[in-house]
Amino acid sequence: MPKAAPKHKPLPKLAPVHATPQQERYGQGRGGRPWRRLRDAILQRDGFLCRPCAAVGRVRLATQVDHIIGKARGGGDDESNLQSICDPCHRAKSQTEARGRGG
């Protein structure tokens, strides 16, 4: 006896109607355009020099922008909480914060 044909064809996969939360936030994180603009403004404000180095009398080129009070500890992205910082200072500050001794 021959097999009966299926009653319904499978539905094609449809595109989602709404964007996923990840798609809605695209470009809004630290790699996004708003952060890059803020980062550039902070570097320019600080003369592209590392602020922690300047505080102890050294002159070193800043390559990063750092949260003075980390976001995990309640700091925000406002300009008063951001500083230009060099790689060695950023690495040292991050290690100190990871041990729970910094801001």
C-alpha cells in the first residue's frame, strides 16, 4: 500500500518581526560610535597625556580612556569620571581593582 502524502507543507522560516535586544543596542557599547567620540574628546581634553603619570611628574602618551570609578562600582560615562591613561598605568590600575583595592 502506498504511503499517504503529508496533509500540510512545512512552513518556511519567517524573519523575526522585532529586532533582538542585541540588534537594538548595536554600536552603543564601548566599541560603538558614541563611545569612540567620547573617547576622542577625553584624549583631546587631556592633551593625549596619561593623567596618572602626570600626577607623579612623568610625561607619557595616553593610549586609552579609563573610568576613574569603574562602572561595576557605580561610575558612569560622564566626562568627569573619565581620564586618559597609558597602557602600563591602565594595566596596574586594572590589577589593583581586580584585587578589590581600587576604585
